[in-house]
Amino acid sequence: MIEARHARWARAIFDPYLKRLTRRHFRALRLFNEPSVPESRALLLAPNHFSWWDGFFVYQVWRIRFPERRFHLMMLAEQLRRYWVFRRLGCYGVTRGAPRSVAAARTYTRALLADAANLTVFYPQGEIQPLAAEAVSLERGLPTFLPTDASATVLPLAFGVSWSEEKLPWLDVRFGEALASEDVRRDFDRFQAAFYANLRALERDRRDPDAGFRKEAFV
């Protein structure tokens, strides 16, 4: 397992780069609702995973909505070795199928979620899948990475991309039901239901011309 090693110089380089990149390829962010999470608990974001862009998307959501928290994201160790600068932004790596690496990642993630200052990103699909909710399947490993008490909040997060009359598409974002980590460990089906419900709600919002949203510029 590869631990995160935050560095200010990495953000000084990466943040302006990502701002230019997202503004070049997307019109803006459409936020269809606001998250409601307790500040006294660590936060685990559980996004859908449908494209190469996803890590950049969730990094933008962190900067726009949760900038006071310390960013972490679990990714494959082989990818983190290739894109080593991500480690300096808060990414940590796990080798799938390697028991010692997975066990170390579980211990490391639980330690992160014991500190209310932290935000951790975990992709419950485990791999890139189609955007449509009916095509998504979740792996059942998430509960094993969570603390045994209610010290953290698990928040489903749905992304989508929508085109209109403009040249560039919208990046669509919707937050799901916030759940205590203890409840997700005890009842993964409840998390799974909240995750799918949020995906379907975003699909409805994206199609509804009267759905209210908040426009956010990329930062």
C-alpha cells in the first residue's frame, strides 16, 4: 500500500492546471442539491465511476463544497506509481488481489475516518462502468474500510454530463442521503439503495427542464 503525502507545491501546480482543463471542456458545474453532513465527523464520499474524468470531478466538488477538509482518495497502486504527483495531492494506493495491501488500506482508511478534518473518496463500483443507473453494480467491500462506530459520514455522490444548445456540456452533480458509517457496516443494502436512488434522481433532474440547480464555476 502507498500512503498519501500531501505537499503544498503539488496543489500550487495542479489546482490551476485543473481549473484550466475543466473550463476548457465543460461549461460549468450544475449542483442539483446541497449536502447535509455533520462537521463533527469525517466524511467519505462515494461517487459513481463512469469516466477518466471522475477523479478530477470529485476533486472539484471537494474544492467547491468541502475545502476546509483534508482531501484523500483511494486508487490503484499501479496507477499511483505512474501518476506519482497524485500522492502529493492526497491519493493513496492499494493493490487489488493482494491481501496484505488491502488489509493495510483498510487500516489506513479507518484511521483517516477517525479524524473529522478528513475527507476520503472511495469508489464503490471498483471499476469504470456505464453512466446509466441500471448498468451499475457495486462491490460489497466498502463496509470493511469503515470504522466500527458512527465516527464518519458516508455520502453517495452522483455525476453526469449533459449537452444542450451550448458548445460545452454541463457537469451535473447530486448528493445522496448521508449515512453513518456504523449503519453502512451493519446494513450495506441500505447504502446500496441510497446510492442507486441518488443516481436515478440525478437522471430525472438532468431530463427535467424545470429542475432547480445552482451553477458553480470551476475553481
